[in-house]
Amino acid sequence: MQEHMSDPLWRQALAGSQMLFVAFGALVLMPLITGMDPNVALFTAGLGTLVFHLVTRNQVPVFLASSFAFIAPILAAQIEFGLPATLGGLVAAGVMYMLLAGAVKLKGTGFIDRLLPPVVIGPVIMSIGLGLAPVAANMAMGKAGDASVQLVPYNTALMISLPALLTTLVVAVVGRGIFRLVPILAGVAVGYFLAWLLGVVDFSSIAAAPWLALPNFVAPEFHWGAILFMLPVAIAPAIEHIGDVLAIGTVTGKNYLKKPGLHRTLLGDGLATSAAGMLGGPPNTTYSEVTGAVMLTKNFNPRVMLWAAAVAIVLAFIGKFGAALQSIPVPVMGGILCLLFGSIAVVGLNTLIRHHVDLSEARNLVIVAVTLVFGIGGMVIGAGDVSLKGISLCGIIAILLNLLLPGGHGWRDRDGHDPLH
């Protein structure tokens, strides 16, 4: 790990650019779906990441960007309240994070031990990765992430996505020195080149875009209806945030719940989400994709994320670059995401293994089994506006099962030792 701390600036900048590339597909897809400006999303992702690292004293190698948990609520709220009021609701959701951070600060992380032991966190992280698996597979086959439309013919898509995936795998496993740090960039380059050869890339939008353009910032309005509508949604990314912080801790071998402390990471995430809402950007969350990239490249230096943030902010003002990135065909990203989303699931599996969770015990088996099926299977509890599904549902179910079923041990093993130390 230490070798990365003293890396020259050019290598840190290159690694930071790669982290941005990893996050870019999801970062831009979310605002495109919800009708927000992707350049604003780039700016608020960079700003949010800088705010997070300021609050956490630059100790956690994570990148913050558009949260998928908010897609459905943002679409519904815009129809009912309009975009400015929806943004006001998102600012309030960030404040909810800050209140949770205050609770952790006052009560300490002791209640987290009981609330979120490895048997809860492991399957929730696995659900994050495996729940995204269909998105990666659909994109690799040339479809939109939700399979609603075939964007690139199936055979053509596979001729792009599979070589892109293979390139990423080979560079990650066989690459040496600087090449080992750029498997994703290598995969994107090969995939984009093949897409160009096969006539899939459309350059007209790049030609039409200006070189410099101010992102389309939008100011929020505060409306009680929109605020009350958006607040419950904050539960899902808060659980995902804790899972991501534990996941990156598993990858780097550090306990970030203790240092810089969960209250600081939650506060940083909350401030980043509120800042994004104030400018017209989507709410921020720690990115699982980037955790996968950190795991793949073994680059644990948090400074890399500052470079990623700086590059994101600069690119937000370059119209042609935004257009160029949006011209990357879906199969290119899909091939690479097949590896990255799988890496997240492996982080969750590794959480169970490292903390010696005995799955032959009925209690543990029940928690992991139900959490995985609820998280991945599309289970929905409730109807209309008041419904839980996906990561928020499986996270809450895992927590409830752990609290209600007898025999929990938290992070400590049966001898009372804390396996994190």
C-alpha cells in the first residue's frame, strides 16, 4: 500500500482519471434518466467528493457521485412538485444524513456493532453488486441498463463488450507497473476503438458541442410536500453508505468506522448531497464501482480521489469532452461493469469469510438467505409512494432479522475479540 502514497503526481492524476472513468457511466446515466444536466452532475460529484474528503481529513479512498437510490423518487417528485422543489427535498435528504451523523457522534459506533454486524453487512454488499449485475449484462448485450430498448445490435454489442472485458481482465492480472493501474482505461480504449471500427460511435454530437460551456445550474425551492416525500428515501443510501465504508475498509484492511469515524463519513456524504441539491445536481453517494476499481488496482491512496474530483470539476465546463464521453457506446461500459459489479459482490462475500460467519448456523443462514433474495429478487413491500424495495428493503430486513433473532455477536467473535483489530 505504501508504494501508492509516494507515487509521483502524474501517476496519481492518471489513476484519478481512471477512477472518474469507472464512475462515469453511472454518474451520467442517473441525471440523463431524471432529466438533469450531466455536466452539473460532474461538477457536483467533484465538489461533493472534495467536501467529503475535507470532512474526513482525506483518509478514505472513495469517490462520491449520483445515487441510483433516488431515481424513482426524483421522477415522481418532479411530476408532482417540479424540479426546484424536488431539489429542495434532496437538500433535506442530505440534512437527514447529518442528523444520523450526529446520532453516531453522540452514541458512538457501539450501536453500529449490534445493528450492522458482518452477517448483515456481507449480504447487503453482495446485493448491491449482484443487484446491478443485470444492468451490466444488459449493457454488454447492447441494451439500455433496464433492458427497455436495444441500443446496439446484439451481435455487434458482443463484439465490442467481450474484448473490452477481456482487455480489462488481462491488463489487471498480467499488467505490470503503470499498466496495472489502467485496466479500465485500457478496456474503454479497446472497446471504443472496436465500436468506431464497427460504426457504432456517433461523432455528430461532439462536433456540435461548444468547447467551453457553463453547466445548467438550477436553484432549489423548499416545499414541505416535496421534503416529506424525499426524506424516507435517505434510509436506503445511508445503509448503502455504511456498507460501502465497510467494503472499502475490507479492501484496504482499515476500520474506517473508528478512524475517521462513521459520523464523519456520514456528515461528509450529507453535506455533499445537500451541496448537489443546492446547485441542481443529483444526490451524492459513495460509489461501489470505485470500490471495485480500488480493489482491482490495489491503489489505496485517498489523494487519487481528489484528482478524480478535480478532473470532474474541470470537465464539467468542457462541452466537447462531456459530449465525447456520452458518445461511448453502451456495450463498452457494459463489458467492464461485468467485472466491477462482480467485484462488489465478492467484497460482501469476503466480509462473511474474514469474520468467520458460520453459515451452518440457522440464524446466520436465515439472515443471509432472506437478505439476498429480497435484495436481488425485486421484492417490494408497500405500494405507491410508501414502498420499500432493493437495497433499502434488504438492508432494513437484514437489520430487523439480526435484532429479532436470538444469538447475535456483533463484530466480536465468541471469545469477545474484535476481528477488526
